Amino acid sequence: MNYEMKPESDAFSQNNWKILLGLLLCFSFAVSFYGICLNYFYDIDEPKYARAVYEMVTNGNILSPMFDGMPRMEKPPLTYWVMYPFAWLASLGGFGANTLFLMRIPTVICSVLIVLGTALTGRRLFGATTGLLAAVMLQSSVLFKFMSVMMKVDVVFACCVTWATYCYLLRYLGDKRKVVSIGGAIVTALGVLAKGPFAFLPLAGYVLAVGIRDNVRKRHDAGQPASFLSSMNIGGLIKSKWNDRNILIFWFLAGCIPFALWLYGAWLGSGFDYSQGLVGQFFHNTSTTSTKLVDKLGHLDPYFDTLTVIFFPWGGYVFGAAYCLWKSIKEKYDERYVFMISVFLVYLLVFTLLFKLKSNRYMLPILPILSILVCDWLVNAKRDKTYKTFFEMGFIWLCSMGALLAYRSFKAMNVSVNLADGVPVAQYMDTMIPFFLALGCFFVVLLVVSIKQTERPALHILGGALAIVAVLPFYYGTLPSYVSLEDNKPMPVMGQALTDGLKEIADGNTLILHRPYFIKTFPDVVYYLKKLDKGEGCMYSLGSSAHPMEILQAIATPKNGAALFEKEHADAGKYPAYKYFKETDFTGGVLLLSSHDYISFNREFEKLPSTIKEMIVIDEMTMLSVKWMQEKVYVVRFIPKQ
């Protein structure tokens, strides 16, 4: 990059590094912690992790994650393990009141560690000022903030990837200390335990960067110019790997061995082969994409608006940073940029081709790299005409995209909760108006601090970061809240409201039945069923695809629940849920149906004799689902005549 080098500009940050870093981490923790106390779930994945770690604590089996007494094979166990100590603390109070904030603390800690890793990486590459400001930029990224309070694998995985990238960078720049090698091995192992082989993507970027560097050096040593094609010479790339084979083998084995040991331990402890579930989940996630590479490339969207959302409010500046990166690498080879770009491109290409940006959260691990590269451009690039043009284009782009998102929300009367789903807010515009006013003030502040950006780049970053953070209280004020069936805004939230309603009709041990589709759609209900445990252990719900008549019979005679489960699972004895159904003396049964399930059930219901129909009670409840959509749930009970 064409710098205006000003060593004195970095002296203050370098001399006061520890103090500024401490202030940064305090700022990061405060921002990430905000919103952690929400007493219901942000999206459809959170309750799956919450219930799985709840069952770990209750059953004492930490190697075999279970969801509702069935093996949860979709993800490796690291996220559950980091949640486990906090879930244990929640168990001391019987998981009563709002203990969800305890289980969200690990992701807050991981997000702060990501910010720390970003600051250290940026400092190592481009100086202390760039490292600190890049970390501030990352913390003020909306996607990063939203994900920091969600109990999901994404932030844990991104933490592992960020620190793995830092260790690989140190090695790439010549630091061959044992602490770097061992640190790289540890975070690689943790990354694989968080999200499987995807944790090897930064290592693949490291290999690519080493190969490119070796190819370029050989060309220069021979007195020949290095082009893009010559730097990507396959023979040189392969040879460079073998020159560094010891550390590569060490890091690779460090990732594979703990993962293999976990799979073996999970199989011994539960009898289930979790590798099958992991492979199945991978193919399920990629099933919507074509197997033909040309077809995939032909259908890739420009992703301009997606990029802005992923890295809002800094996404518009990516284009200027990308142009200057290309120009600087073309004119003068700089191995720092080559390393960062190699890691970035490997991750971006693999995830884009496999998932086609199926979810914005898949891009979370590359936000630290984006923050560093964009901040480096904003702070260090030469203030020429090209810089000013790209800065103005980026500012206009992000303002227009922000205005478009705000217009969509205002027109549709919904607000985004996790950058994917809209929460209807038409019933409480009194909280929406302040949010939109605060968002408008953010753009005004960003405009003001942008006027002097050429002379004071730090002001632009700090001002914009603080302005978007100031909007957060207004944003969280627009979200629905739940206290009870009678006191809610704007309507009851599914999981808590449904189980609160069931508490009023449950008498002793109640068998909860449902169709498999129901829990896939409403997984939060499974978590809140613990309210019905009365402190005696896990309550499992019985998901069954049996004929509706068999389901109705199970409601009337809930003692037969174990037999119904055994009929659908030949290896029923392996499941914790079956043991619960077998050993529990049920005194009543309840069937939960979604609107989709109720259609087929109702057809069979109409065929029943009138004397039987009179003993079936169906209650209808309208609530917000975990996807923040208005849904109906039907509660079916069998009450025999006295």
C-alpha cells in the first residue's frame, strides 16, 4: 500500500499500549454484554444449545450431546463444553428465573477474546494504532455485536480461527518459538472441536501464503519479475509445503487427534456414531447448491448489499481497501498483505462455494481480517485523489444501504433481530420511532466525523463506533418482551408462554407428545419444558410419526408412551428419552400440534365417534415463534367423562 509513513503517529499508542488495550477490553466487554439478559431466545439455534448443555448437566454425560433425549450430532462439542460451567451454576438454582444470561456469558468472553486477537494481529502487522482501531471497528460491527450474545457455535469458532490466524501469522513472519507452535496447535484443536475440518481453512491460507512467498522470492533471486501466474506456480506451492512439513504435520495432527478421540468417547458413552450426523449435516447444508462449479459461479450474486450488512457500518470501505491492496501487491510485493489475503480468500471461497452465503453468520470469522485491512487503509493509506474517491463512494454506499434497510423496516413494520428474520412491531410503534430517530442520529454523527477524515482518521472510526453503539439501547427497546401470559409485548413468546400454559393444566407427571416437525420448528419449547420438571430432572417430550389414532391413544393411556417410542426405534434402549418414558409413571398426556400438523390430525379427529370426540379438548394459542413469526399452536388433551 502506498503509505504516508508517520512513525510518530503510532508512538502514543505504542507507549500507552497496555492502558489503551485495557480500555479497549472494557469497552468490548460492556458492548458485548449488553442484551445478554434477554429472557428468551434470539433465534432457532439458541434453544438447541441451551437444551443440550442442560441435559449434559442433568445427565452428567459431557461427551455425547443430546437434545430432548436424542443425540444431537449436528455440531462438535466445544460450544457445549465452554457453556457447561455456567450451566452448572444455573443448575444450582434449578435453572429457575432468567438463567439464560449465564449460558450466554461464554460467547461474550469469546467475543472479547476475538477483539483482543484482532488488536494483537493488527499491531503485529501495521502498528499499535491500527490494531486498536481495527478492534474498535470490529466491536462496533452490527453482526459481530448481535452474535456476541447468542449461545451458538459461531462466536466460539470465530474465536478459535482468529487466534489460529494470529499464531500462523507469527510463524509466517519468522517467529519459530515453541510457544507459537504449541499455541497454534491448541487453537487448531479447539477450532476442529468447535466446527470440524472448517477450522483448517486458516491453515490452508497459511500454506498458500508460504507457497506464494517462496515462488516470488525464487523469481526475484533469479532476477526475474514475479507475476500473479508465477506466484501461483503449483510446483513451488507444493515444494514450499514440504519445506515447512514438520509444523504443518504437527498442527494438522493436533486438530485431528482430539477430534477423533471425542468421536470414540462419544460412541463408547452413548452407542451412537456422531460422525454420521456431522457428515449428514454438512450435506444437508450444502444440498441447495449445485455440484457443478460453473453453475455455482454463474449464480453467485454480487453480494454488495450482503457485504454491507455483514460488515455494517464499515462495509462500504471494503472496496477502497480492496483496490489499494491489489495495487500495492501488484506494484510491490508485501508478504503481510499476501498472508491476510490468502487466509481471507481461502475462507471466503470455500464458504461461498459450499453455502452461497446461506447465512450471514458464516462470514463472522473473516470480520477480524476485514477490520484490520479496512482500518489499515483508512489510517495509513496515502491521501491522494483515488483514496478520497473511494472513501466518498464507501460512505455514500453505507449510508444508502443503511437508509434502505431502515426504509424496509419502517415500511414492513418489523425490525431485524439477527439480520435474517423480522419481528413485527406494528403494535408498539412507540418504541420503533425512537429507534429510527437514533439510527438517523447515527448517520448524522458519521457524516460530521467524516468531514475531517483525511486529517483525523481515528476520529471517523471512534466517532462512528460510539455512534452505532449508542443506538443499541433503542434497538433492544423495540424487541418483544415476555413476563406472563397476561403481561407481554406485543404477544406471548412461544416457549415460555406455552409451558406457562401447560403448567396450569399439568397434574403430576405429564407425557408431552408432538410431531417431529413441531420441535424442529419450535425448539425453544423443549428448553422451557424444564419448568414442568418440578426439580426432579429432565422432562423429555415424545416426538412420534405414528398414526394420529395411535397418538390419541397415547394421550388417553400415557403409560404406553415407552411402547410407542420403542415401536419407532429398534435400538430404543440407547436413548435417554426412552429410559425416562419407561421409568416414569405418567398421570396425564398432552399433544402439541403446529398449524401444519393440525390439518392432518383434524381429518382423523373428525372420523372419531361423537362419544370419543366429546372427551378431547383442543385449546388454540397464538404466539410469536422462535423465528419471530406469528404462529398458532394447538394443545390437545383427553379428559374422560366422570
